[in-house]
Amino acid sequence: MTAMPSPTLAEPEDVRAVRDWLKGRARILVLTHERPDGDAYGALCGALLALREAGKECLGYLKLPLPQRYARVLPPVPELILGTPLPRTGLDGIVCLDVTGLERVERPAGIDANFNGLPLCVIDHHADHTRFGQTEWVDARQAATCQMLLHLLRDARGRVSPPVAACLLTGLLMDTGGFRFANAGAGVLRDAAALVDAGADLHGLMTSLFLRESLGRRRLEARLLAQAVSLHGGRVLYSVLTPHLLAEFGVPPQDTEGLIDVLRGIEGVDIACLVQPEPGAVRLSLRSQNSACPVNGIARQLGGGGHVLAAGARLPDVNVAQAVTALTEETRKVLGREAVGG
């Protein structure tokens, strides 16, 4: 394990409050958001490993198994419970990672919407975070919650172990698109280098996360491109991802992260959208290539939220055609007078 320089982005009071909260707890449940992404998986697994290393009893929860791209590279975490009730009680605190709001927490059976009255600590990097914990560290300047955990551990211990470093670099890579997105500034690259120094395998992670996919998923990506529809003179591109398509290509529902990038990467596209019908609702995943075309405002207008360049919304009680109409109108407002066509 390699010693690391002090962080430059952390808010000392918030970090201190979280560290003191953790010191006062012995049996901790760690949760993240529904439909987890790479930052959520990395933060959850990294936190569980770090808590165990610190001598804490801890449990984590996921509704579904890790997608294959993460199962290949993340270290084993025996404390992670998959889809079943918690095996024991006696918890004295809950940590929520990478969660914007109370309604988005993926909770196991036996943990109610009030978290059974347990003390709640929240660490998150979303600008539209709605505070719901008694102790919180929220910093939208950070590219990933995994980056925040690095700062927290560096403050407390001056180092991270190789397994924890692998988890945190996984989240940092996924939330920056392998350092391709606009949030991959100098601070992100310095922190990534620190995690590599601590033992994370950058080449192995990049290969697994971005360069290796199942044949079924690649064929699904091709189908999404083939059926994609342009709006507003090609500046908006959307495609519909149905449960039938997932079944046709043998892609598990928890393995859809990054599919939208095949749309975002088309030349001339400012905003990409993946339209996903589900029982009683349609979910929109939104990505922007251009900070002048923010998608978080679109998502807020449709009842969701997120980042400037990555956001989403769930539209209840609508069909796909109605969701596309709403998408067309809201993107027209963002694109302004130059938006043409339907």
C-alpha cells in the first residue's frame, strides 16, 4: 500500500463529520441506488472492504448480482448480500452511497422507508441531491462517489489497500467514461494515478470495463443503432430498449449500463436518449455531448434529475409514444430556435 498526498477537493468539516460518524458505529449497513452503475458498484464494494479492514462489522445489499463486466474485476466481498433479507439485525447505522434522494435507495426487505429509525450517513456527488441523511457529505465538484471515498480514506488512513483501490478506480473510470468525459479534469487524473500507485490494475480495468463485451450485447448495440430515430435535424438521437430486446440478445437487465454511449458517439448528436418501457412507466436515460445542451434540466422537467451531461427520468402512466413526445418538446426547449423537425 502506497502513502498518498492530502486531498485538494474535500470539504474538511463534512469529511470530518462523516469520519466521526463512522468511528461511532460498530455494525453498519451500506446501500446504494436502484439500478446501480459502475460508481455505485465500486463505492459499495470499496466501502465494505474498507470498513472490514477498519475492524467494523458491515453488510451491503444489491437486489441483483453484479453484471459480468464488474464480476470479472471487482474483488470478492463476502459482506455483500444479493436479493435476500439481511441475515442478522443489531445494526447501529446505515450508509447510503451515490444516492440523490430517499426514493432512489435500493433497500432490502426489513428496512423501511425511514431506515428503521437508524442513524443515516450519506455520501454523494450529484448536484440535484436532496438531503435525507442526518450526516451528509455532498460535493458535486467530484466526478464520482468513489473519488470522494478515496479522499475520505486518504484523510483517515493515508492509504488504501489494493482491493479497495480496484473498487474505487472502477467507479472513477465508469463515471468519467474512461477519462473521456468532460468531468475528467486534472484532479481526476491525479486521483486515478494515486489508485494505480495503491495497486489498482488500470489496464485490466480498462479492458474489462470498456473493451470486452458479450456477442449478445454487441448485437444489441447494433440493433439500437439500426432502429435509432433522429430529432431536431439530427441533434437528438433516441432508441427504444424493450425487455423483449434484452431477452432476444440474452442481455441481463442489470447489464445495460453504457448502451446509450453507442448513440452519444454519433457525429452531430448533442443529446442521446435511451427510451426504456417498463410496467406502468417509461424510463428515459439522457446524455449530452455539449454543456450548452444540459440534460439535467430536461430530466427535472420530466420528474427526474442528474448531472449536466448525464441524467434520467421515469415517466409514470405513459406509453412510449407519449414519452417520445415529451422528449421532443423538452429537447426543443434546450436546443432553442435551431431545433427543427420532429
